[in-house]
Amino acid sequence: MPYSKELKAIKKSNRYRKRVVYDESLIDLASNDYLGLSCKKQLLKKTCARVTMFKYHAPKASQLVNGYHQIHKDFEELLCKENGFESAIVVGSGFLANLSLIEALPRKGDLLILDEEYHASGILASKLVDADVVIFNHNSSVHLENILKNRTYKRAIVAVEGIYSMSGELLNKEIFDVIDRIENTILIVDEAHSSGVLGKKLMGVFDLFDIKVQPNHIKMGTLGKAYGSYGAYILASTHIIEFLQNRAKALIYTTAPSLFDIELAHQGLLYMLKNTDKLRKKIAQRQVLVKEIFAIDMPGLIFSYPLSESGDVLNIQEKLIEKGFFVGAIRPPTVEKPILRIIPRLDIKKSKLLECFTLIKKGEF
């Protein structure tokens, strides 16, 4: 077999991955369905009703041919209204959104600067650009400013995350301040894990930090997490969105996003806006619970529980499954050291969260 040696090496290093259909009776503490919207059937029913109002229920083509639909447009307009951006474009996935931004924006003579823990989609896309690429120390505004002040460039495009997907760490607000001080810089904030979780309106770090949106700010978010659907969006100035739809290959040469998925996300956003106070209260309760048991601050809804380098994270995961709990088992090279990645979703009872946390804390698997 052509890849037998490579597969053998992956298995030997304990990095082999496989797909599993897990028992739905397990208490799911592994998925990114932060608000528990994926099981709210009323959102599903409303989505089906709206999509069936139209002649077509599939986009059929690229957005730039005739795949752009009223469902796309309505959702984009609501996103702009609630986030304070001029313009938006929906995208097929978060991976495609990062690929679109990172591949298209940096041109020859520009500087692309990525946080060292930026998502793999951005790192991959950075291999495709003509610009110089620099990695800065994780969440370090000092290192970022040093790079910007000591390099020559036409434009600098800086990419960070609102909440980092593995550690659950919050973006350093001072990075916004650095971008504000230095001319010819563009800031991309990947809000995949912060939108729907942070801020007075649950819109993410721009909302949390009360950032006044500037023409050089770009927000990317995904719909497969807090929004309970699938897909992504990019929010920016009209000028930047116009540039992306003319230069971003991952937008131009791909079918427009699913109408059903976009409408489902739209219904999820409406639910969030209607129930903001209730959702924020439940998020805070889970943050307090993690603090009380583990003495760890959880700024969002990602709880990263570190293990020793030799920790058998898959074995611990299996033992927790036997107890009825499914948690994420994250291994190198995704992370430096193995971790349990735990998502205390809002649809899970606090009593069950407490039971699982106690098992982990005591090591009673």
C-alpha cells in the first residue's frame, strides 16, 4: 500500500486519528456547540419554513455567478448591524474564510504577521502568499510592536484569534492598541471561538473590549460553533469586502454557502439576541464552576486541562466515556503537551458538569 509506512509511523507515535460515531446518550463535553443550539428543534423548524419559501433550496453556483441569495444577504445585513461593520460576506467554512483572507490580502512588499498559535488554516494559507511572513510570540503586544517598528513594508496584515481554540486563552487587548498606533496595518481577528460567547451582546472580543470598529479591522467568525450551524462570515469595510470578492480564490472559485446552513445560523443569531441575558448568566455560572473546582480562569467556554507529557489522554478519554462523559483528547502535534479539552455547553445541567469535573479533579476515572 502506498502510505503504509507513513501510517505505521503515525500509529507508533500515538498520533493516529479515526472517525467514530459516538453514542448520542453520552454527555457531550467535546464539541464547539457552546450554547447548545444544535439540539433546539424550533430553530430547525423555522429554518425549514424559511428556506421552503423560495423557489430554490440550494445556491447552485458561486456567489459571483448567480449563487448569491436573499438568505445570504439578509444574514450579512444582520451581522453588520449587530457587530458595527460596514459590510460582510458569507463563506463556506471557517477554513475557507481564513484561506480567503490570508491568501488574498498580503501582496508583494507587504508583511504578514501571525500569532504563533494562529489556526492551522491561516498557517497553511501563509505558504501561498508573495509577502514576507513573520510569526510573533503568542499574544505578545510587545513583540508584535517591535516587529512592526523594525521591518519595512507597504502594508502589514496581522492575524490573531479572539479566543484561542486549544488553550481557551483570551486575546490580549493591547494588540488593538498597537494596531491603532502604527500606520498601514490591518488586523484580522478570528472570532470562531469568541463570537456567541463574549461581550454584552455575545458578539465576541470587539464587543467585550468595546472596540470602535475601524476601516483596518476585519472580523472572521464561524457558524459551526456557537451559532449551531455550518459555514463562516467575514466582516470588514466595504472596500476590503469588495477587494476579497475580486481576489480571494476561496470565494471566487467555490459554490456559495448552503442556504439551509446560513438560514439556520441566522435563526441561531436571532435566538442569541433574544436571550442574551439568560445565556450570559449561564456562561458565567460555568466559568465560576471551573474557577471553584480547578482554580482556573476560563474567559470563554473552552476549559483546557493539561496533562503531563506522558499522560495517556486517550485512555483518560475512554475511561470518562465509560462514566458517560465525552471530552476532547488533544495530542501533539496539535498541542505541545496532551490536554483534555472540555466544553461546558449551556444545555448540559450543572449537576452533570460538577460530576464530570469532580471525576477529573480526583482522577477517579
